[in-house]
Amino acid sequence: MRPISTPGQISMREKEFDIVIIGSGAGGGVAAKELAPLCVDGKRIAVLEWGAKLKDEEFSGREVDMASKLFFDSGGTFTADRAMTLAYGRAYGGSTVIYTGTSLIMPEDVVERWSVPGLEFTDLHRRSMKYFEENNVHRLGDNEINDNNRLFLKGCEKLGYRVEQFPINVKGCKGSSLCNLGCPNKAKQGTDRVQLPKAEGLGVEVITNCRVTTIGDRVCEAIVTDPGFGEPSKWEPGEYRVKAKVVVLCAGGVVNSPGLLLRSGFCDHLPMLGRSITLHPALILVGEHEDSITNFHGFPKSYYCDEFMKLDKFLLETCMYFPFVTAKNLIGFGAQHSELMRAFPKLQMILVLALDAAVPENRVTLDAHGDLVIDYTLTEPVLDSLHASMLASTKVFFAAGARRVHAPAGKRFFIDAADADRVDELIPRANVKPGKISITSAHLMGGCGMGRDTTDSVTDGWGRVHDVPWLYVGDSSLFPQCSEVNPYVTVMALADRVAEGIRNNVGELLS
Amino acid sequence: MKSLSSEKAEFLQVLASRIVPETTELDAVGLGRFFCIIDQALQDRPASVRRQFATFLGVLRWASFARYGNPLDKLRAERQDAVLRWFEDCPVRILRTGFWGLKAMIFMGYYGQPETNELVGYAPDLDARANLHA
């Protein structure tokens, strides 16, 4: 660990708690709620959240405005080679404020492949079901599903592709389709609506606009600012030294948890810190129909197709994005690009996600200036998967009745329905060019992976950092490999488990 | 703009006219919003990113000189598009990614304005339950 500043060197305000949780998303929010009963016994717990708590009326649905308020880097954090952009949340509720809320349990075979000592599928499944119930996870009725989703179902069924409906965590959804800009109707059951209010009700203090800069031995240095929006933080702007008598739990996500530990000097004894991140690389295709369809009205993501997961390592999902995000995901420019954008009400969209293997060279690290860098290389197998996913998606669009399709690796800007039987020829593998095609990630995983010891991991199967008994991790950076499904439920289940471990060890840690 | 010199901002406007032709139809207020959105996005990025963006604009402007004898903003439209298409598909990855970043900025400046939503037919509704089926 690097030496942390001592009181007197810098004018810092001092705060003291028993447990400090960094981050309030799927991991931090769950941990806060699960540890909150300790407050009844007199323990003091703080959640330090970098982002703001927006007032209900601030969820405007305005694309650029909400992106700047709710995402790191407005949803466009670059990897080092600029070939990908990452989207992850910065808010009271973390990424649960800006995800779509599709809720899947990680399959048993994935848990087995993770091979984490003590981590069993039955345990994860039980915990996942707990959050299904807590978050009102259910499937929408037929009358709540819009055309964009129905057409995906139609196309997949016509081709004989296996398609399933996503369970989602909403209550009182009004079909605004603005999920990824923060639900304006309080319907999405993220930690901001469910776990954090419960935690605060039992005495947990959530401090927003609070960025932790360094972690020392049971102490965090943090800066509170005023971003000019949202509710004011409970602490005045300034620098703080926050002591944690028992535990510090990092739940800042894949970039910030390992990043914080790297900055704080924990890499010296943790060679795997920051390493083996997976990003579930994704891209969008659009199909244009003859007539307008309901696409930006209604819940955006009701179906997925996992037909190709085993052999070709990709998933297809329905999606619907906003004008700027749509525009930047199309290749080309000028008149043709504008023509497609003006067909917005006629557009069906598919999101494809490729399964990427965990390789140590893909990592969060620090550059020479101490700034965070995300070193990630799109491998040939991943590019192969993205290519194959484009072929499958294009066929789904045509099977659904689209008149033409825009595929980012297409030889032409538009592939017409008349050429539907030439899809394989018209979308060549050689056209899958990182840097030209917009490849993104919203499922960041790894960097503080669970495992046996410091040679293969950063934490044990309970999220405790190896050889640092007071330090835990409780977010998707725990994943030793890709979860292969949307990760938030798994994050919650793991955080639930991490919190249980902390509760069980409180006595030992206090002594 | 705080992030770019006036000369580079003018060049950015020329590029925008090829990337999103509708930017030429923006009135003074719309153009102001266009530059404001891009400027804010650049200001929110590290200084290194701002420098890279400005450098890329310079590279883009003068890349055509060897072939056409003029900087990009002095070429006629068809040749401008040819140069831009070359950059989009460039065998050199850093130039491809630079061009993608440029396009993203221009798309943000135009399509990121709520005022242009109507032009593409995007009409969000906070309660769209009655509109689910066409």
C-alpha cells in the first residue's frame, strides 16, 4: 500500500464508520442493504458514491443531458486503442439507474467454469431468486410488447432460432423506452429504488458526489464536490479522511474498483489486480421496414436469442436506442446516413454481444501519469463472433419483413430484401474493422477476480482480498470470466454473499 | 468554442456539412447548440483527448494536399467525400478511430439536440402505453 496522507498534512475533515462501502450500484447497494441491520446494533455504515442522486423531475429523457449526468464520460469511455467505448453508470444507484433491467441467472455450467473454491450454483441461484423477488422481476404480458420486439420474435421463430423472453425488474412500467437514460417513471427497480432506501431506512448513510481517491489501512481519502445538479451531498464539498474500523468494501465497478486499488498500491502483492477483464463486446444493426412500427414506445428489450452461444459465442437481443447513439452506430455518413436516420420510426434494432475469453493482458492499469487505462484487445475469435452475429441478425430482419438492412460490416450501406439470400456474401469478415465499426460494452466484468490465491485471483470466493482481511470487493470486478448473460443479477447475488461473509466475520475483524 | 480555435471550428463546420448535410440548414441558434454540445463534450474529456482531436482535424485538413493540391475545405464536395471515405476505411487503425471519433462528435452535436428529434421522427412519450401497437 502507498502511504496515505496523515491528518495535519492536508486540511481534511475526518469521519469514522465501522464499514465503508465504495459505490452504490448492484453490488454496493445490495451490500448496504444486507449490512444495514448492523446499524440497529450500533454499527455505523457509510456508502460513498461518486455520482449524484438525481431528483425525480431531473430524469428528463434528453439524451445528451442525461448521458452527461448519469454515465462516466457520458457513456463513451475509450479503451486504450480507441477501438471500443464503455458505458457504465455514475449515480446514486450506479449502473442500475441506466441499465435496461433484464434479469437472468448465470447458468450452472458457467459457475462450474469459473471454478471458484466454495462458489456453488445452488447458492448463487438461491441468492439470485431472492433479488428476483425483491426487484419484482417478471415477464411482460403480450399487450405490453411493442412491434420492435414482436418483429424480432417473428424473425427468429421463422428461422427456427431459439428465442426467449427476458424477465425484467420493473413496477408500473409506462413504456417510455427511456430506461438507459434513467427511468422517468420510477418504474425500474434499481438499487436507487429498492436496496438503498431500505439501507438508509435502517441507518446507513449514503454520501453522494463523493469520490474516493485512495484507500489505506482501514481508511479512505475522498473528495466531495457539487456537480450542479441532483440533491446536495450530505457532506459539504471538500476533502475527507474516512476511517473504517472494520471493513472497506469496494463496489465501484470494473474500472474503478481495480483502479482504486491500483492507485492505492495494492498491486505489489496482487499480480492479478486489474487483469482478465471481459467486456461482452456489442454492436447494433438496424432493419428498416416499409411502414412505421412502434419502437421508441414500449419497453425496449423483451427478447433474446441464445441459439448461437455454444458454437459461435454470441447472443442477439432486441434493443432500441436514441437518435445520437443510433447515428454513431451506423457506418458511413452524408446523404445515405441521413436517409436512414430519417426513417427512425420504421427502424427495428438488434444488439449483438460476443462472448470474450478472459485473458490477463486485457486489463485495467495505470499509465506513467497514474491515470487509469483500459487495455483491451478485440481478439480474432471475438471479431469472428461479431461477424457471425451480423449474418444472423440480418437474416432475422429479413425474416421479420424488413425491406432493407444496415449492417456495419456490409459491402453496401443498405442490403435490400431482394438480396436476402446473399447475406453471407454481402457482409464479408474482412469488413469487421475495429475503429470503423462502433463496438461498445455495457457489461464490464473482472479485474478483481475471485479464485484460489494471489497467483490466479484478487479475492477469495467471498470477495475478501487475499491477505488483506479488512478489504472486500463486491461488484462485477469479482467475475473471473464473462458471465455469458446480462450480469446484474449475478452481481447482486455475489454482493449478497460478500455481505454475509462480512457479517460472519465482524467479530473477528473487530478483534 | 473553448476547445478549438476559431479556424478549427470553421473547419469542423465544413466537415459537418459532409457528415450530416442537414447541419447546413441549422439557424444561428441551432448552430450555436451544435458547437456548444461538442465543446462541452470535449471539455469533459482529458486535455490529451482534446489535443488529439485538434491534431486529427489538422491531419484531415491537409491529408488531401498531396493528391489534390488543396486542403480539404477547399475541395469540391465529391472530393471531400472521397477523402473522408478513405479515412473511414483507412488501413491505419489510429486514423480509422480518429475518423469515428470525429463522426461521433458531429452526430452528437446534431442528433443530440432535442430540437432535431422531430426531424427524424423521434417522439418519446413518458407514458407510451397507449401507443404500443401501430
